[in-house]
Amino acid sequence: MRILLVEDDELLGNGVYTGLGQDGYAVDWVKDGEAAELFLRSGEYELVILDLGLPKRSGVEVLRDLRAAGNEIPVLILTARDSIEDKVVGLDSGADDYMIKPFDLEELNARIRALMRRRSGRAEATIRHGDLVIDPASHTVEQTGKPVELSPREFTLLQKLVDNAGRVMSRGQLEQSLYSWKDEVDSNAIEVHIHHLRKKLGSKLIRTVRGVGYILDKESDEE
Ligand code: CA
């Protein structure tokens, strides 16, 4: 999953950037409001973590423009402890959630998962697909009740395919959710991860659609 982090505080920004990267998220980090708007226009993000006190353009301005343009991407705002009014203005401007600095990375992670769950219309914390049970909180997967070891990127890739079951995902779309702007991506990186997923979960789960991408079929009883 690809996240845009907008934070001008080096220490905090670096902590969030590194922490979320280790959890398998693809994170792009920008440090002012103008860069945020540029990146939001050009990149395909699934979530924005937005500091409110930013150089060039404030987080609230960025947020208002985003919503005015009809962009409904989940936005989690970051505010300082002494500026509670900012939080209210941010929520009124279309933020989905907020965190007060300093905060715990695990809590940030839990809120990200909750936002994505809400976005996908799922009430449950785990995702079921056929004989798979995927738990985004613990990054664990079980197949017919047995745990399967996946790397963070394999996990992210599997989750992306399950979230989009029934839809063909192009290699580019999958790369976008796995790698940030700065990562150097081998041209066959996705193929390699798919190969590993097939070895671990069975060869029939993910189908190749030649020349287009990959698809994980919808369950027949699923709408
Ligand atoms: Ca700031």
C-alpha cells in the first residue's frame, strides 16, 4: 500500500517514514505543502498522513483543495498537542482521523489499518478469501488454518490482490503499491514476488493475464 507522508519535522518524519517502510508500506515523504500537492496530483496514493503546520502551504489548505477537487483519499492529520483547534479545523476540512504529536507508531499503524478497513467497507479486522485468512494487524496469513510465512512485500502484494479480487491488476499498479518513489525496482520484481506467493500458497490462486497483469479470482459466493 502506497502512502504519502507530509511532515516538515525531520526527526518525526524520519521515524514515521522508516517505521512504516519496515511494515511493508511504500512511503513517499515530502516536507512542505506545495510538494504535497504536486505529489498528490502525480502519484497514486491510498492514504495521506498530513502534518498541519507546514512551510509554503498549510496542511489545512492542502486538505481543503484536495476535497474541493473531489479527491476522497483517506487523510490522517498530525497536530501538535498545544493546537487542539487545528484538529477541529482539520476534521471540519475533511480529514478522516487525527493523531496528536508525539504519538506511538503502533497506534498510527492501527489507525491506518482502521481507515483502510473503513474505506473497503469491511467491518472485520481479518480478510477471508477462500481458504485464506489474512490479518493486516499482525501481518499474518493462514491457509486452511495453518500459518504461512510471507515477507512484508509478499504480504502487501497478496493483500492488494485480495482487496481487488476479480479485477486484473497491472504490473505497474502492483509496483505502485509496493514501492516508493525512491526505491529502485527490478523490472521483474513483481514476477519474483508472485512466483514466491504461488510457491507458498499454491499455483492456482493467482492467475496471469498475459500482457495485462495478474488476477485473483473472486469467490463464487461473493458479490
Ligand atoms: Ca510541522
